Amino acid sequence: MALGLTETSSLLMDLLRQAGGAAVIDGGLATELERHGADLNDPLWSAKCLLTSPHLIRQVHLDYLEAGADIIITASYQATIQGFAAKGFSKEQSESLLKKSVEIACEARELYYERCNKSSSDETEDERILKHRPILVAASIGSYGAYLADGSEYSGIYGDAITLEVLKYFHRRRLQVLAEAGPDLIAFETIPNKLEAQACVQLIEEENISMPAWFAFNSKDGVNVVSGDSLVECVSIAESCKKVVAVGINCTPPRFIHGLISSITKVTPKPILVYPNSGESYDADKKEWVQNTGVSDEDFVSYVNKWCEIGASLIGGCCRTTPNTIRKIYRSLSNRPTSSAPQ
């Protein structure tokens, strides 16, 4: 059963306090699903596994929990009612698949707690973290561009036909269904422009969503969001909504994160989350990541304490990061001096 806004907001603050002021978000989902044998060459991308192999999604969630993640994000980033309809599924079937994404994550959390209860130590010889701690499930809502499956979330250019009302209509039922499924948070991810941020804030208010949300924008220049809209203006839109309890950046090269955090801290006192990609370039035409264009896990993690020092309190990874990345983030945060969580 889902908790109310106040209770769940308190859960996030409790998580940050118990984690010493900085908590760990999980890493890339699609890369790990493919490593486990999933074929994601489909407009549904990782959401395809809700149909074909939910057990793999559960396993990847578990892998991240055992790597030290405090927050796991559902496999619903590219799961939309419109996308499922294009595959011939009814509205009821589509809604059931959306709910399933939350159910799988919750099942993984319960399985993880069972493993923790059976373990005699917080860490096993094979470096699995089995530490009983608060774990939150964030239901992912990808941008309209993600649904298009043409890389538009990396440009934010939707065209004049896509208005505020069109975006609200597109997201409305998915938001309702995911909220009803009982996650702890709603994660609006890879928001590429100001218009979509406005649409999501208005929907949260109009639908009286009872649980908190986070907003994660993406950037390709370290200054603005990918559409060219001002990051400060986008963050200000999120800041204006009391139900948005954390704001930050995802799917952005690590080298840009420091400057983006600095900009965000000027606009909001809310917890700042950052979960960058590996720094690799995405080829939208080929629908693949360009090999050898990113940073190593060691280089990625070398940034983490600096991000925390300037204001980030929720750290993870996005595309092309792995449980190994998250384990290194967990260790890096575990070794830093304890600080106070945001009040």
C-alpha cells in the first residue's frame, strides 16, 4: 500500500540521514538486461522485458541492491500505454504491464531483504552487499522523446505540434497507473525541455498525486538542458512544486555534472540527485552507443566525492553504467566523512 506524500518524503530524508547524507541510486538497466541475454532491439527498449523476461528485470534489480543501491528505478522508462498499443495490447493489458514494473521492483526488494536476513555479515566474500537498510522504489516516467524511440530525449526538439496539453495527455494515464501501483517515488527522467517540465508539474497537481516525485533533466553542454532551454528555468519549475522532493541530472556525461550541480544549488534547497551516463555518445540513427567514447568506472567514481561536496546527495548511474559502477560509488560514499542529510 502506497504511503502518503508526507510519509514518503520523510522516508527519503530518513534514507539520506541513515546513509550519512548521501545515498546511492542504481545504474543502467538496458545494458545489464542485454548482458543477461535480453534482446532490446525494439521501440519498447528495456520495457520489452516486462513482456518477455520479467525475471531478468528482477535479477538486475537484485544485482544493484547487492552492489549497494538504496534506490532502484523501475523498468518503465520507455513503457507507455501508447507504445504498448502500437504492439497490439489493449488499454487494460498496457496498464497491467505498467503496474508489473513496480511489482517486480518491490519483489526484488523483498527478496533482497530475505537474503540480508539469512546473511551473517553485511558483505560476502564475492563483494555482495547484504546490509538491511531503507530501500526505495522509484517508478520511472521517461520523457515523450523516449516514447518516440528516435533519440529525441537527447535533443528535446519535439516540433510545434507538441503542446503543453499534448504532453499532459500523453503522460496522464501512465502517471496515474504508476502512482496507484504503490512505488515510493515517481521519477520523471531525462526531461529535455522546459515545456515537458511544466506539463509534468501541472499533471502532478491536477491529478493530486499523493506521493513525491523527483525531476531529472539532461544536458549536453553543461549549461542548459539538451533542448537549449535554461537549466535554471527548468529547475525553478520543479522547485515551485511541493510534491517534487528532489531535483537533478541524469543521462549526462560525468564531466558536465559539477557545473550543473552548482547551477541547481542556486535555485533550490531540495536534495540534488545526479546519475550520469558513462560519458559515451549515442548514435540515434544506428540506435546504439558509440564504443570507447566514455570514461572508466574508476574515472566516473573519482568525481563522486566532489559532487557531494558541492551539494549532491543522491548519486547513481544511467546508461552504460553497471553494478560494478554502483558498487564503487557505494564504497566511495561509505569511505567519506559523514555529513548531515538535507533538512
